[in-house]
Amino acid sequence: MSLWEAGSDGMVQINSLLIAFLVVYGIRSFFQGVLSRLNIQHLRRYGGNVPGAFGDMVDHERLARISAYTADSARFGLVSSLLSQLLILLILLSGYLPELVQRLTLWISNPISAGVIFFALLAIVFNLPQIPLSLYETFVIEERHGFNTKTLGIWFFDLIKGTALSAILGGIVLFLILILINSLRQTWWIWGWIVLTIFQGLILWLYPVVIAPWFNRFEPITDKVLECRIRRLMKEANLSVKGVFQMDAGKRSRHTNAYFTGLSRTKRIVLFDTLLDSHTEDEILAILSHEIGHWQKGHIIKQLVLLETISLFGLFVVARLIEWPLLYQTFGFHEPVPYAGLFLTSLLIGLVGYFLRPLESAIVRGFERQADEAAMALMGTTEYLSQALRKLAVDNLANLNPHPLYAWFYYSHPPVVDRIERLARMERKKDYNEAEPAAI
């Protein structure tokens, strides 16, 4: 029997849904390729020009390293993504899913257990090819450009711990959702949303004290002068945190960063040890002032509210789609199977969600600009934040010349050159406003 025959042997059916799915799937992959190619071509055309803001920090040798790292990372990311998409497509069109469901139905009478095993097997199929890709990214690309400090042992144990954590947390959520689907066929999506919301909040609360220590060592910051200045900054911002910690990020990578994490009593500040080694106290305080700005502006809460709103709508759509006979018929199923429907609808929603990414990126970039303004208010100047951003960009070999369309579609932060230029304008405006009364 041909792959394209509609039949009782688990083969896909050619119909409007399948054609629409394949067309959009192909457009997504094509668009990813076009954007990546545009970005690399733009880098080749303009990557030899050092932006004015980096004239005193970036020579042509460093610029060549930035271009090489950007190109290598972009190509790898595109190939990795396209391979994953090809694997999904092959599994969908091969009739593997209906056959798997049929075997699980014969072996396991409980649909909830069968659903958990179904997703576990798919996770293995999809994640196994990622192992060599992860090895290549870490020990070839990151190693080539001087970032990797992982040993093979660290990489292996990170893989084991990450896999175990994903299996435990994902398994719990999936188990609860499948119970709700099988017991509350009409209203499960409402209760499922409540379960997901509680679970996500619990993870955010537990992450700093339970999950993150699985992978890194956290200890109180050893520079007591810096810690005192940080706590003074927190007090000025009316923000209380459990502690200020440094993380042994240098054990895995030479990339630099800092972040806030946790909720309520687990809220804390984390500084990469690589950041502490490469930035001045004022620059670190400026970076933290930016992060404080996110809290002051309520960005964390706004993002959570937006996420939960989207989740509620998404679950409503899923609830409708998993009852849609055409969905199952299209991909070779004889009858609706809720856990298989969950997988199929997740693919459909993810496909549509890709094209909404520019909206998400634009919202988050707006938050970043507001946080920069808050940092200026706390520090009284943009000088240190600008210097910190320049160092972060140079140390992390960030692309200084991204294609505008690529940045518009993907970037969650404004391109670093644009961001620094905006900070300079803010500084000039502040100086003008301070000088104006004196002139009068």
C-alpha cells in the first residue's frame, strides 16, 4: 500500500489538512533558512566594519573572531533545527505513530499509562539525535572559539541530570493532564490550566534552591565590598532578596552573565564567576540595576500573566482539536486517541507559534528598553551600563552587525549597537536637562 493511501493500516491521508500542514511546515523551514542566510550574508558584507561604539575595544582580529563565531553558530543552529523538523516529518508520514498506539493499546490497558509511555518513547526518538549535535556544539564550535571549559565527564553528567529532571517533571505534568482528560472530557482544559499554573509557580519558587544546585555550585559572594554595594542598591530600589550568590559558571563555559531568580523567599541574585572576573564593580552594579528595572516595572509578573493567558487559550484550542476526527484520520489513526491528539496538536500549535515570534520579541525588547531606563535612574548615568554591555558583547563574541529583519524576528534584546547608541542619547538628554537650569 502506498504511503499516501487512506486506509486502515495507519497510513496518512491526502486531504486539505495534510496539504495545509505540509505547506506551512515547508514555509517555516524555508523562512528559517532565508533568515539565517540573510544574516550571514549581511555579516559578510558589513562584518568588517567596527561600529563606532566599539572602536576602542574591537580590532579587526577580534571582529574576525566575532564573524566566525556568529557564522558557525548560525549554521549549526539552522542545521540542528532542520534535522529535528525532518525527523518529525518522517515520523508523521511513515505511519509509525498509529502503529505505536496500536501496540501500546494491546500491551497496556490503562490509557494514562499508555500515554506516558507513548511520550517517553517519542522523547527518546527525538532526543537521541540531539546527543551528537550537543557534543559537536560543545566540543567543536564552543571549543574552537575559546568558550568551552567542560570536560566530557561534566557534559555526560549534565546530560544524565537534565534528562532525569525533564523526565520527572514532564512525566508528572503529563500524568496529571492525562488523568484530567480521561475523567473530565469537557472541562479538563480549565483544570489542566490550573494544574500547569500551580506547577510553573512551584518550579519558579524551587528552581534556585533545589534545581539549579544540581548543575552548579552557588556560594555567597566573596567580595564583601561588592556585596555591601549590591545590598545598598537593593535597598534604594526597595527590593528584598534572600542573598547574593556567585555561580561556578567558568567550570562549563567562559561566557559571562548575571540574573535574578526565584519567587518570594527564594528570590536571589546570581553572578557568574566569569562576570566577576571581567567587570568592574560599577559595571556589575549597572547590570544588576537593569535586572532590578525588570522587577520595578513588573515585567516578570506581566510575562507570567501573558504566558498564563496564552496557556489558557492554547489548552482550549487543544481541547477542541483532540476531539476532531479529521486530525486523526489525516495522520492514519482509526479513532481519536487523546494522548496522540496531544502530540499532534502540540505540533500544529508550535508551527503557528513560530510565526508569532516577532510579536513576542517586540514585547520583550520593549521591556529591555524600560529596564535600561530604570537602570539609569538607579545609577544616575548610563556610562557604566554602556561599558558593561560593550564588554559583554566583546567577551561573548556577540554579532555587532545583525541583519535588521533577523533581529526583528528573533532578538529578545535590542541589537547591542542600537542599545548602546540609545543609552548615549539618554545620557546626552540627561546632561542637557541638568545644564539647562544653570543656563537660565
